[in-house]
Amino acid sequence: MNNTKATPKLDQELISMFADDEVNYWATKWGVTRETVKSAVKFSGSNAVSTVYSYLLNSNKVRLS
């Protein structure tokens, strides 16, 4: 039995700003708030995971671990 509802399928390249679970996932993963993720998408001009993460790194919002 395949239960696809157990884990949400995330696009590993784009952050869907309309899906709260995705915004929460990336915020938790990067150790920032949801609002920080939303601001990073807005100011970076992209919802690509790599672009948003680079923006957060360059603005000292998140650190490499």
C-alpha cells in the first residue's frame, strides 16, 4: 500500500509560497522564520531554493553548519 499523504512531496528546486507546509519546511531547515523566507523570496526576486538560500547567506540570515 502506497501512502502518499504520509510525507508531502516537495519540489527540491522551487519554494511554493502558496503552500504553508513548504514555507514551514524551508524555514525550519534553514533555522529562520516564515517571514524571513517570504522576504528572501521577495527581495531575491526568485523562489528557487538555491537563489533564496544564497540570498539568506549573503544577508547573514543563515549560517553554514
